[in-house]
Amino acid sequence: MPKQIHQSPHPETSMKHFNITVSGVVQGVFFRASTKAQANQLGITGFVRNQPDGSVYLEAEADEASLKILLDWLELGPANAQVNNVDVEEDSVRDFAGFDISK
């Protein structure tokens, strides 16, 4: 009997890759460490780093539902952050192994 290939009934479980820039008071408030903790809890891979302009940039990969939860959290950030804007672009999946804090 031929092997059947089944498409997932939940297309939101397919991997997505987002490039995200968070601006506001987001450096010096444990934003990167807090983002890494959130990503680890949600099973998201990628990295986060501070930008010279004072923003925080991250690349994140996971299913759409997990990325949506992260984006909702990024709108608020950790306790002392003041997020003004979260800019998101979808990109090609890069298959990161974990979630890192880059310098």
C-alpha cells in the first residue's frame, strides 16, 4: 500500500521566522535576559541583541501561536522597560539550535 502524506490540520504549527525590533526604554532594564527567559519557556529559538540606536533586535523562530505570545509580551517587556514600538518582519526560517543573547 502506498505511503500517505498527511498535511497538518493546524497550519499555525508550521515554523515561522520573525525579525523584531523593539524600541523605547529597552536597554539597561534586563530586556535581553527577560526575552531569553520568555523564549525558552515558549520553545522559541533565535537570538536577541542590543542595537547602537538604543533598540533591541531579535530573530525568533517557532510556531505562529508561540511567536504571538512572545510578541504580546514584547509589547510590555520586563518591569522597568517602556516599549514604544515593536516592528515585525517575517523572514526565512534559519533553524536556530537555541535562543542566545548576542553582544
